[in-house]
Amino acid sequence: MKIDGLELSLASDGVFKLDGGAMFGIVPKPVWEKYFSPDVKNKITLGTNVLVIRAGKNVALVDLGIGDKFDKRLFDIYEISRERNLLEDLRAKGIERTDVTHVFITHGHLDHTGWATTYHHEKIEPTFPMAKYYMQEETLKEIKEPNQKTKPNYNYLNFENLSEHLELLNGDEEVLPGIRLVKSGGHTKGHQIVEVRVGNNTFVYFGDLIPTSAHIKPAYVMAYDLYPMDTFYKKREILEKAYEESWTIFFEHDPTTPVAKLSDVENYTLKKISF
Ligand SMILES: [Zn+2]
């Protein structure tokens, strides 16, 4: 979609699977399985939708899929499946690794930071050598100080040799004209969402605050969330605004409805947007 000199599109790093119960927290299975049909192991298939923003000479990516630094065990756990990976998908859009100038990272989890780094001659280096990688300072702290609950959600290779490329934020910041990173908390303490305002249009990428269209109701909070009540209140507050201002909403993990608008804010119904 092109609008006032800005171009927005989605790229993908393929699909993967997570436990359906963990994805829906306290929501009972008979309710969530109306949105996602689980396989025999109760896993559901999720997308890795990366938002690509082109503004003049700047090319920004929001989140970075699962990447290529997986051993066989993790590959089997997440059942990663892809016709092409994120780098191949970007190339098909005419974007090479060196074209990327900005990377906005919602939070540090391994399914959001995969392509932050990659192997080059058996050494790990930043995948996008010309880019600054923006995340909240709190996120880096959470990555560096994990506990038994949070550690399995990180792949530490995604942050190796990356420190010179990091731009750490403390709270909300406009990083490019019209593009704001907004700290939301909830899913993790340092979680941020990305707001793009062009003219009267607002586009918002929710990361894991609202991972799929099926999570639009404020009470539908993942068991992965570290601060579930913060997620609940933040979603309620933010979706009021999304409805009033008719925001276009991106769902990072939704394999079938990656983009939608709220058509009402009492029942939280959505209208899918083709993108
Ligand atoms: Zn996450």
C-alpha cells in the first residue's frame, strides 16, 4: 500500500506451531478452536508477519521472524515450515540486506528476533549491516536477566555481536517522521508497538500485545504474557482509540487475517483488510 510517499507491505518468514492452550491462556479450548484448529498435539499454526515500511531512502522492518540459527531439536519443536525465508521474501520485493536502515524490535522473543543476526563463515553477524536496531532498554535488561520462566523464549544467538547496532529507548519515541515506537508492556515489560501515521491514516503493529485477530478481545491473553493484567488494560485502552480513529491493525502471528480494522468496540468484531 502506497500512501503519501510511504509504502507499507508485509513479508513473511514462514509459519510455525505453538501449543494452542498456551496461546489462549484462560480461554477454554471449545472457544479458541473456533478460530484455530489444533493438530493431534494440540498445536496451532501461526504466521510470522513482518511489516516493511519504505519511506524515501529508508527501509524499516518491524520484527524479524524466526531466522536460521536453529538446531534440529528446536526446528522440530516449532515445526517451522516455509517456502521461502524472510530474506528471500524481502529479495522478491527488491530489498537486499544492505538496503535495510531501521529495524524495530517489539520484544526479544525468539520468534520475533530470528533474523537480527545470521551466520557468515561460521561467525555470527548482524543480518542487516547498515541498520540500527531499535528496542526498549527494558527489553535488553529482560534478555540479560532471564529466569526459568523467561529463558526458553530467547535464542541468545540472535543478540550476539549486535551491541554496536542497538538503539535503546526509554519509553515512547518518534524514530522517523510519523513513525512512533510506543512502549506497551504487558506481554513483556519492555514490549513496544509501532504506530505509523500518514495524513489521516494510522497503521499499528501490535507485536505480541495482540498476536492474532482471535486475540482482539481484551480478556484473550496468552499464557506467555508476563504481566497479563497490564495486557488486558492496555488492549482495552488502545482499542478504544483504534476504533475511534479507524486504525489499520497488523497481527504478527495471524496466518490468515494479518490486517484488519475494528468494526465495533463492544463485541470487538473485525473487518479483514486485503493488503
Ligand atoms: Zn513474545
